[in-house]
Amino acid sequence: MRADRQPEFTQIDIEGSFVTPDDVFALTEGMLAAVFKATRNIDIKTPFDRLTYREAVGRFGSDKPDRRFGVELVDVSDDFRASGFKVFRGALDAGGVVKAINAKGFAEITTGQIEELTETAKVFGAKGLAFIKVENGEWKSPIVKFFGEAEKAALKSKLKIEEGDLILFGADKWEIACEVLGRIRLRVAEIQKLIPEKEIWDFLWVTDFPLLLWSAEENKWNAMHHPFTRPKSDDVALLDDKAKFPEIRAEAYDMVLNGVEIGGGSMRIHEPQLQEKMFEALGITAQDRQSMFGHLLRALRLGAPPHGGIALGLDRLVMLICGAETIRDVMAFPKNNRGMDLMTQSPAEIDPRQLRDLSIKDQAGR
């Protein structure tokens, strides 16, 4: 139950036949330009900037980056491949990365704040949080003694280290290192009050999301968006090789405003043969395909056109336009943190006879 999320919400859904991503982008940008002009008399800049998923996560640690302040992630992996610091060397030898951010002027961070950031790092998969304080011309950290002069020089150059800075590191798999530093980046921005108070409308498209994500828990590949998302044409052949699955990009995109995802969409698969390949990659059996998606598969066989679209979260958009702190401020009947509607006291106890009439079983299976 984040500030920008509710169990029930309103979408503006746009679907089109014979469209390209550029068609969807232009239509959506024009609509939003008209909305902001009508509601706030603001002229927003179009076309919006675009970042690929890899660039957004690699630079900002998030696929919905807030670019209104700096503190970007910097990759220093190449500088530590022969490092004597076992934590960094171990992460690199295992195929991971070493990334860092420079929290300018934050060397006065308190012990409590360091502990808070360390706990945040652990929550998102890190084993800890390495850092360096630059005070009185000295680099203060238990890890500095393991660094050679070349490594220190590389850090100073790439991170533009100066007196009073705080350097924070992430060393792990690319996804974990980026997410950990991305979360810490946002928290540092809150503590240091780096987010501008004046209204800045930073619209951004994030493109080229991964088509598939590996689930260690289920021991299988899952669709990052949904099973009908189209792979990019250059990557279709990679569906024949499981070793290449992590490299397959989707023709999918999100719209981001000031670090908040306000919409997302994709081009869809319309060819039966390509859809079969996608199902095979996901391990969906022929029986399950028919039981779950039979009506859609029949439509594909009858000749569905190339199609795609986008869905925008109306409530989130209104929240941002109004400058509200939470989505609940712009919804008529919001749910609280327990998922309850306080006006109607819903959800509530239900008469067992009603459940029986609707053939619905309760949690006890009755």
C-alpha cells in the first residue's frame, strides 16, 4: 500500500490496430500535453525523452527513475577486477558488478542514518553496505586499506570525489546492485532534501523491457508483462535458445513522471506461430493454453491485426497534477492500509447462504 497505489483504480486504456510504438507515444504525449494545458495551464515539452530499461536501471537503479536530482549510479567494475578487497572481487568473479553513488556533502551522515541505509540495502538483497566518508582530506572507511592507489584514483575521477562527500557501494548481481543503490539514492535525496521544491514535470519513456524473467522460486521463466507481449523483431530468433532468454527485449514501454509510473503498454503478438513459441518459453502446456486463453487463441487463428496500446493510471495522474502526497487524496472512496473502505466497512462478514448461492468457498473451503 504505497502512497501511489490502491487496490482499485481507474485506467485510461488505449488500444489500436496497425500501430507502432511511435504512434502510441505521439498520441499519448499529445493527450497529456492537452490535459496539462487545460488543468494547470502548463506547456509540457514534447516529445518526451526515452531511456532503455538497461540505461534507466543502470544509471538510476529504477525502471521508473526520478531524474529531478543527480546522484547517478556509476559502474566501477573494471577498476576492481584485480582488487584485494574480497567483497568486490568476489562479486565480480561471480559475474556481478560494482556500482557506487556519490552523496555530495553528506559525509556528516549520522551513525543512525548509516544503520538505516544498511538495513535498506539488506531488505533489497545486499549483504551489507560499504561506504567511504571524505573528511579533513582523509578517506574514512574500514575498506579503504584494501584499495590500491590506482583504484582510489579511478574512484576519485569517476565519482568526482571532493571534501565532505559520502561514497556508497553496491557489489552483487547487476539487478541487486542497481536496485539497492537505487533505493538508497532515493532515501539520500529525501534526507538531503535534493528533490526541487519548485514544480518540474519530467516526463520520460522507458523502453525495451526484458521479455522474460526467471523465477527461482517456481524454477521457470515468467513473462515480465504478460504472455501476449511482443518480443522485439531483432530478438525473436532468441526464443529458440534458452541460454539467450535473458537477452530478449520486449516491445514494451512505461511512461514515467517525476519517478512515478503513470502508464504502461506494449505491442502484442498477433501471429499464432509466434504465440506458440512464447507459450513454450513460459512452459504453459497445450491444455492450459486452451483453458486460460482459448478465446484469444481462436481470435489469432481467425486473423487478428497487428495491435498494441497503453493504459494510463488516471488516479495517479490526477494525484501528480494536484500535487497531492497520496493517491487517497484524489479518490472518492479510498482504502486504508488494511485494504478497507471505511465508509461502507467493506470487506465485511458475508452470510454463508450468499456464498453458497454464488458457489463461492470461504478460506476454510466451506
